[in-house]
Amino acid sequence: MHVLVTGNLGYLGPPIVQALLAAGHEVQGLDSGLFEATALEPGPAIYTCRRDIRDVEPDDLQGVEAVVHLAGLSNDPLGMLDPALTAEINLVATVRLAHLARRVGVRRFLFASSCSVYGATEQPWVDEHTPPRPVTVYGEYKVAAEQRLAALATPTFCVTSVRNATAFGYSPNLRTDLVVNDLVAGALLHGEIRLNSDGSAWRPLVHVQDIAQAVVLTLAAPVETANRAVFNVGSEAQNYTVISIARAVAAHVPGSRVTIAPGASADRRSYRVRFERIRHILPAFHCEYDLHAGIDELLANYQRVGLRSRDGGVRLAHLQRLRTGGQIDNRLRFCTPAEASV
């Protein structure tokens, strides 16, 4: 299958591209390059169209049979950067892309959503039947995109939304603004596992390699079961409180200690997630990595690449540096040399 991966130069992109290539797919990418400079090492070598997701044209989709849509503002802090901009990129551009894909004959559209849509839950456990209660604009527009994409589905245009649990694990374009990746980096670099909340919130976790496995299996699933489907990606066993994640990291990094910021309070975002539906839709899916294996994998790769700082992997901070340096404008578009000198 000829697959287009949007956002292939980001965090999830490299492992997903690698898994698709290993499964025998022909893969190309589409990425604006906003986070290309943060990469610690090269990812899989594929053709990448350097294009903002807001500017995709029908010609960019010619010959494509499936779209794996990862591109977007990727977490809650980025969403709060500018709510209108988040709507423009994460909702309007996403739905426009799907319209174009359907028009040119793309057969499958896989949307990377998030378990953050569950937000502040009232139930002890949530699943796909639980009404979403997002507490951030990032979560709100993920829900809205899921709904509008499902409305575009037809028997010949299969749309699937996968709600990934909180991702962790190594990628050539590392994010250190994700809880496990951040805490492991802090333990290794500074001997401190610092929490900015009281650690009581629940988070479901899923390794990037397991997300990649889910993408490959979803593209191979029968249309009858995958079309208009929305399902969580992860495992019940991988639900943890943030403080338990911190303690697990401490157990793997001798000499490190857990600290809690003065005045820290509970995080409103707290949810324990069930994953029964993915086992029905993708019976071959299972999580290869648990938290402990993932911590070891992160430590080994951090040491291999000589990680020196967490700063480059914090997406919001990187965008702010690009803005301050005149490389991008307030709409997150690259400036021309003339614009940058103004």
C-alpha cells in the first residue's frame, strides 16, 4: 500500500514510518519541518514533501492509498499557545485534508487522536463509550476532528481514529515534554525526578513502538470493522499514577530522587482507560513494552546518543525560540529572509 504519513519528522513519525516500511508498504512523508532541527539523529530515509498541513493540495495526494495523519499541535501546552491557531491546524486543516483525500481516491484515513479527550473523568475507568470530558483546547479539537472525520467516511473511504494513550519511548526526534521521557531524562541528567503536580493523577501509557504496531494493523484491518471506528491504543496494565511512574524511574536510576514542586496540587487531567475495543478490532495487537522495559530502553538510547539536555525536546519552548529568532511568524509559518530581517 502507498501510505502518506503527515508529520513524519516529528516524534511519532519515525517509528511509525519504520514499522510501515518493515510491513512492506511504500511510504512518503509530508511535514513543514517545524521540529526537524530538534532531531537527535536521522529517522528513516523517505521522500518528504515540505509542506504545511494547511497548504496541502490534491497533487500532494496523487497515488496515495492511505493517509496516516499525525501532523498538528501535539500537546496541551501547545494547544494553549493560541486556541484559534489550534483550531486552524488540528481541526480545520485536518478535515480539509480528509476532504481532499476522499476526492482524489485515497481509500483509508487514519487519524492520530488521544486519550486526553477523557480529560477530567468522573468514573473510575473510561472507555470509548464514556462521553469525552476534555479540559484543554487540544482535547476539545481532537474530539471535534474525530466526529467530523467520521461523517466523511464512505464504503470506499475508510476513516479510523485511534486514541493513543500517553506516548513514551525513544524516537530519533525525541519529545521530553511527555511524562516518562521527561522523568527519565531528569533522573539521568540531574539525579532529580521532579513533579510539578502532587502525582495523584492517573495516566495510561503506550510505547511509541506499540503505537506503530497499531497503525500497521489498523491499515490491514477489514474495512467493515475499521471504518468509522474510534478506539483506544494501549493496555489496562499500563495505567499508572504519575507518582508511581516517578518511583519506577527512581528504581531504574540509582542515586536519583523524586521531588515535588512546592505548592504542587492535583492535576485535573486524570483518567484510567480500558482497551477492550482494540482487542476486538485488532486481535493481533498487544503491547510489547511495559513501563519498566520502556525506561530501560530510554536510558540506553539517551546514553547512546549522549543526551545532554531536555530543552530541545520541549515542543512549546522550541516554537518560542523559533518565534523569538524570527524564523517563524505568529501563525507558525516559516518567514522568508526578508520577513525575518524586519
